[in-house]
Amino acid sequence: METRIVGRPAFRLVGHAIRVPLIHRGVNPYIQRHVAALPAQEHLRLKTLGDAEPAGLLAVCDDLDADYDEGSELTYLHGVAVSRCTPVPADLDVIEVPAGRWVVIRVVGPYPQILQRTWAAAATGWFPFNPWRLRPGPEIVAVPEPTDDPGSPTRELWLPVEPA
């Protein structure tokens, strides 16, 4: 598992948010419909607005149930990261993210299966053997590199952490 720990100053996640149920396996149809309903020009507008790490279009899950119970509700945001001083259009939803550390896990493979397997492997194999634990905050999936294969691009899973 390729990981790195990064520190980030406070930033904002901006985009289009919706409340959806947590689904552990496979594509979440509620998220899929939400993203598909956005016009192509909206994805381009978001990309031009993003000016902070993690870069690129982001899939953000926030307000997750502490036990990650299947069917519990979460806030899903399709958007980008922006610095705290970036003006945000009034029609976009905003999640304020405080300064903190993140474990960034690089994954390559078919989506969403590779992310679901990686999250499970992090919970059972990475966290127990490293001096970090999850802290409150959004979980972010970034697609940092352009790819010719939309079914198997490189992604980064950003999880908020603090010393254990």
C-alpha cells in the first residue's frame, strides 16, 4: 500500500452536495445519479475553480456515521478544493476543512471496487500498525492524473488522521 502523510492548512471543499445512504459494495446509485445530472460545463467550471490540494475533481464523503453502518446517511460532495481566500460562487455548497494531517493512499484499479478494498485494507492492515488514527473530517477521493482508461485510473484516497 503506497501511502504518505501530508499536512494541509485549512481549506474548503466546494461543489454540489447531496445526502445519500452509505453503500459498502459497488457503485452507489444515488451518487452516480447526482454526478450524472450535472451538465458537462459544470465539471469544467469546477475544475477551473480548484486551486488547492487535493487537486482535480473530488468525490467527498462527510458527516459519516462513526460506525460506518450500511444505509446510514452521509453528505456527498462532487467538487474541488480551494484555498480559504478563493471567492466561491453562491450557487455552490461549501465544506470548511480545518488544518490537519492526512494519510494519502495511492490506488490504481477499477472503480469503485479498488477504493472499497483499499479502505478495508487500510482499516485492518495499515492503521493497526502505524501511529495514526482517523480524526473527524471529510474523506476525499481525488483523481490527480489524466488517464486514457476511465475504468482504471490512478486515484488518491485522502483520510484525515491524527497521532494515535
